[in-house]
Amino acid sequence: MNLIIGGAFQGKKEYTRQYFQIAREEMIDGAKASYSELFQCRCMFHFHEWIKRGIQENWNLENLGERLALENPRIVLITNELGYGVVPVDAFDRRYRETTGRICTEIAARCSKVIRVSCGLGMVIQDA
């Protein structure tokens, strides 16, 4: 597995396409993807939005990193970093931010590469 993180509109998707040689058709939008598509796709962008829907729809998100490692070990996930800045006032937004951080931490521990992208430039922060 590989995880690409960074702020909004920092060029994560284009960087990922070039770095991993992934065609646009191989990328799915996590904001629109079903639960099961995560376990079948080559690359998912807006992974944080997939998690948000999962919370809203009560999907089973426990041990997600373990399950992904077994069922879709080639996946490349692209997610926004949510943990910086002001803590949200809204309880759901706080839960969403915390859940996304915990899931990404679990997944990063299992990834062969974790890359942070800023201004279209990637910095490899884990290369196992």
C-alpha cells in the first residue's frame, strides 16, 4: 500500500499519477465510492471523504488497515491532512477529523511508501 498526504489543492493527485504511473481511469473519487470499491480499486483520491461517508453511514471502519493490506495491497490512497489548525466546534467534525487521523496512522504503518505533497512536490517520509 502507498499513502499520499498533503493539504487541499497541493497537487497530490497529479503527483500520484506521475510517480506511480496511474492512469486517470484507475483513480476513483472517495467522495462517491462505495464501501466495497476501496477493496477493489487501484487508487482512491479524497480518501478522507470516503471515511466521512463511512462515519455517516455506519460502515465498519475497524481494522481497516489490516483488511486493506490483505484484500488490496496495491492500493494508493490520497488524502487531505485534516489535523492542522483550529479544532472544530461541531462534534461530528471533531469525530471525523480524529477518525481520519487514526485510520491514516494505522494505514501508514502498513505502507511501503508514505509521501507528503506540498506545492506539487513530494517528500518521501516513509520508504519501507
